Amino acid sequence: MREAVFLAVAVVAFVGAAFVPGGAMDSATESAETLVEAEPRVLHAGSAPSAGKGDSYAAWAAGSTALPRSADGHFYADAAVNGASVNFLVDTGASMVALTGADARAAGIHWSDADVRAVARGASGPVYGVNLTLDRVTLGGHEARNVSAIVVPEGLGISLLGQSFLSTIQPVRIENDQMVLGG
């Protein structure tokens, strides 16, 4: 089951990479993960989120962050979620940030079994997790607040840095075997 869930998430990453010039794949695969269209139960983790205009967009320092392409063709990033360090696979095809259960617990996120429900559909069926909003995600000089995310308590091998964070950074581009985030 874990392998099937990870495979479904990996397929989404590869499909997203197909649309990035110079990305890891030149063609899309036939199977992709889709989000379940249901009203999510939103949990806030960590400190109380700040309110105000632009909270859903990154507040960043000048400059950019460059991530080297790994030997496996993917891009990885060490980022902070609510102040806790998390190693991510950068997944341009994922609609939102997805945290492993261990990474979520390290970031101070708690949930009960009653919170777990179908949050996505993979190649082998539903993917179970918890919808939530992260107070803060920071990568390099880029910070985003109130970031939509899911926690996948079981079956996800590495946390995914998806569009709910990446869309707050402009531009995101690939050049010379690096993913460059920001100016």
C-alpha cells in the first residue's frame, strides 16, 4: 500500500515536470493523482496565523534560491514548516504541500484518527490524510503564510513541496540543472 501511494504521488511529480521547460521528464504519464472535491476540514497548526492582505503570498527578502538537480533528476529542498526543518521533494505537479506523518509531528501538527479521510485519489485508490493550513513555510528568503497542505500519516516516503507554496514565488524556472525560485 505504501509503495502504491508513493507511486501515485511520484506520478504527479513527473506529470508536473513535463510542463516545466528542461524538467526531468519530456512526456506526461497516463495516471495522475487528483484531489477529492470535498469541503476540507481545515486545521491550523502551530501559532495563531496572522491576518491581513497578502497572507497567502510569500513575503520575501531580495534575491533568489537555487536548488541543484539531484542525481535522480529531481529537486530537493530543506525548508521550515512552522519553524521545524523538513526535507522536501519539490513537486511542481502537486497542487499543495503534502507532509509525511513524521514531518508533520516534528512541525507540531497534531491530528486524531477521526480527522483522517480521503484527500486524494492515486493509482491504487483513495489516499487518506488530513487537510490543514500551515501557519508558515520558509525556504531561503521566501516565506509564505497560511499555506494549504495535507498530512499523509502513512504511505508517503518524503514530504512534497507543491503549488500551494510554489505559486507564492515568481518566477519558478529551471536553468542549467538548477531550479531557481524568485527573482
